[in-house]
Amino acid sequence: MYRMLSLFCLSLGLAACATPEPPESTPGGDVLAVRLSMNEWVVENLMDAGIPDNAHATLTFTEDGAVSGSTGCNRYNGTWTLSGDQLVFGPIASTRRACFGALNDMEQKFLSVLQEPATLSLDQTGLLRLQSANGSIEAR
């Protein structure tokens, strides 16, 4: 009897010390969705043409499906969903400051990428790439 009880306690103790496997998904979405929401993404490349020197465009994703940031000229916000590697943005609202020249062009291109479903990739160097029918955004 004591031997069985000792074996049971030993098994229970070993099971309690085991390292659990990381979850494949979370209640807020899959692992990729969690990685998206871990920081503010700063745009480095837009439509494979870089960005103007004085521009600072960003993307910030939250686990509850909100997105916000800067287009380089105006602020924007909206919603997002991720299914596999397909990122879909809901309606995007933005402020209406007047933008001229290169900043205006950049803003139009940036928002156009968000209007269509995008294939999302995140490489080992931390480069986030969104590729939609309207173009691409690369950010870190």
C-alpha cells in the first residue's frame, strides 16, 4: 500500500515539475496575432519605394482587434482581423490635416494598402510585410 502511494506521489510531483508547451493559440488569436500586438511597427518601405525622410508612419495592433497609428501626416484608427496569414482591415478613419507633396502621396499609398486584404509575413529579422492588391508595406 505504501509503495503504491509513494509511486503515486512521485508521479504527481514529477508531473507538477514538467515544463508546459507554449500554446499554439491564445483566446485573442493565434501566435502571429499576439506578435503583431507586441509593439508599434514603424514603416520602413512603402510600395518598394522607401518613405520620405521627414515621414514617420506607424501601425499599432491590439489583441482586441483595434489598429491605429500615423500615415506619415495624419492619425488613423480602425479594426483588423487575421485568418491564417490573411490580414483584413475594417473601415479606417483618419484625421484630415492637409498634407502636401511627398507626404500626401505617401498617405494615399499607405491607406490604399489597408483597403484590401493583405498577406502578412513576419521574418526572423523582425520585418513585418503586408502585401495587398494595392501594394506593400514593410515595417519593424
